Amino acid sequence: MKVINNTGYDTKQLRTLFARCLGEVRKREGARWQIQKQAVNVIYQRKSLGKSAEWIGGEAFLRSNYLTMKLPHEKFEKTIVQDKANLDFTQCIADTYIHEIGHCFGQKHIRVEGYPARSTMEHLYREWILENISEEKYPITKK
């Protein structure tokens, strides 16, 4: 996995988290869900009114091997995204990464009961994220 990091966050820590999430998706979804030579571009979000946003974004084309993760300039304690309110910073990164992986696999946005935001496949991994991913297990720090 190639990580093109244009932020101050540690590249090795991000790659470790992304690889753990992708490994779980591959394990659950099977051989047809493989991504060859994946590349992840990590950038800062644009600041909103001079303030750092308290959410993590991303984008990916359908059926591609390339995605972009948009991280805030500063870490946050709690996100402003309603359905991710119980996730820590690292869990929010994992949740968004799995969402974007869904696009890479060809999944479009869908509405899922209990999730106010549009989902691809991250709702299927929420319990796994809460149990296996945390700021303590996968710290994401600035260099």
C-alpha cells in the first residue's frame, strides 16, 4: 500500500491503520474485494472560517485503487458528525477509510437505518471498529 502523506501526521502510523482496516475488509468480503496496488493520498481538510473542522472526510472513484483521506489540521476529542459521535479520532479515520474503500469496490452511497449519514459499507464494520481500533492501539500523532 502506497501512502502519499501531505500532512504532519505520521505516515507509518497511518499506513498501519489503513492496512489493518483493509485486511479486515479483505478477510470478510473475500477474493473479489481485492484492491491491487492501492494508493492513499492523505491531505489536510480546508479550514472552515479559519477553524479546524472536527470531522474527517475522503473521496474515491468507483472501482478504483486510489482514494484520498482528508484529515483536520488538529486532532479532535469528539467529532461533530452525528453517527460517529461515540468514535475517537483514530476510529473516525478507520470508519472513513472503510467508507472510501467501499467506493473503490464499486459501492455507491446508500441509506442505512440508524445511520443518518450516507454509507457504503462502514456500517457493517462499526462494531469491529469499536472493538479493535482505538487511539490507544493505533495512535495517530504528528511527526
